[in-house]
Amino acid sequence: MVFATLPLLQAPQPVRIAGLAHVSIQTSDLARAREFYGAVLGYDEVRAAAGAHVAVFRVNGRQRLIVHDGLPAGRDERLMNIAFETADADALQEKLTAAHVGLTASRFDADADGRVLTAIDPDGHRVQFVQFASAREPERPQPDRRISTRILHAGLTVRDAAAADRFYKDLLGFSEIWRGGRTEGTTSWINMRVPDGTDYLEYMLTAVPPDRRQLGTSHHVALVVTSIQDALELVRARTAADDPNHRANPQIGRNNRWQLNLYDPDGTRVELMEPWTVR
């Protein structure tokens, strides 16, 4: 008996996602935001990308914080989008389209310095994927005022972890690296690492819609610092005594790492965290 030769089925190509590219937020007062991100955190603006209504801050050659003005007085949500770096936007667009994920057509975005593809995740968050336009810029010259040179993770509210996993884990290839809770035996946070790097997304699990304060805490950016004490002293040297950030105190988080929580003028949290657990 002769059997017909069947074509080999090729496994789907993995999505290439190297890490966090930027986090975009909105502010009610761009001048005050510049004071926080520029003067307190020490980041320079990317002048070529900045416009009259946006400030783009360089964290390093691959990562940026993008701050837009125009936050309405009654709006609780300040997060606009988070973005991940990809080496192949075409392949990613094909994969997401095949999975029936709604997409905004890719376009060049000067603030992101690359071609941007935008999707909506199961919780309604705008998630972007950036294919950089050119080789990354070199590190800035001394003196260096940056409080941190790396975004380690960003947090997003998640109502249904299983639904989020179908998007981030099953479709995009993220993998769980840690989970923990506010109390023993509960899960409040799940850390999901990108497929081709060590940056991660933090699920901030919530059962009910968060209020304005909770949104500002949950939708956050985490910056790596080698010494939380040095970072604390730097923040206090750059802020006035009546600034709430001047009075911020470090704590040991549930992941057993030193952390310091700062807040921008509209209440968006910036978490400073050491990269190692407490010895």
C-alpha cells in the first residue's frame, strides 16, 4: 500500500518581544510633571520627539516615559498605554490578526521613535508594540542625574487572570515568574515576563472597579535602583520638605525587596525597587 506524503505542519513562529519600550501617561499640568520626571527623577527630555503637549523622557537608549497633557479634571484613568519592543512588527501583526485581536494600523510614532502597532487587551488597556526605526541612541554623557537607568516592569489592572493569560501568555508568549498577595494565602499580583528579555508585566488583580487613588497606584512604573537608601537621599535632596515624596519611606515588599513609592503630581505611582531580595 502506498501512502501519500503529507506536508509537514510548521509550528507557529514565536512572537519576538524583547522588553518594555515605553509607558505613556496623561497629566493635568505638564509643567509640574516635568518637575517630577525631569528634576526629581533626573530624566532628560528627547527634544526631537517632544511637542507642545507632550514631554518624552529618556530612561535609557531603549526605554522612555511619555507624558501627555490634557487630563480632564474628572478623569480617573491616567494611563494611556504601555509598549513593548518587537523586532518584527509584521509578524506580530499577522499573529494578532489571525487570533482576531482588534488592531490599530501600524504607523510611525516620533514619540516612540518607531513603528507602532496598537492592540486592546482583555481588560481594555491599550498595549503597543514598537519596532524601533533605527539603532538605539548611545547612553547620555556625564553628569548623569538619572535616579534609575531601567524600567523593570509596569503594572496593569486585571479583572480575570485567565483571560489576561490567554492574551499575554498563550498568544504573546509571556511566562509567569512570581505571584504574591497582600496577605498570606491570597494572590494580588502576578508577574509575567516577556518572551525574549527580563522585563515583565505585573497583573494587579482587582475584583471591583478601582477608584482614582487605586488606579494611580495600580497603573504604575517600576524603576530599578541599586540602593534604595541612595535613591531616598537623592529624592530628599531634590524635593522640598512639604513635598509628599520628600516624606516617602522605603519598605520591604511582599517579594522581599526594598521598595520606595513616589507619586507624580496627578497620583501616578513610580516604584523604585532594588533588583535583589533582602539578605
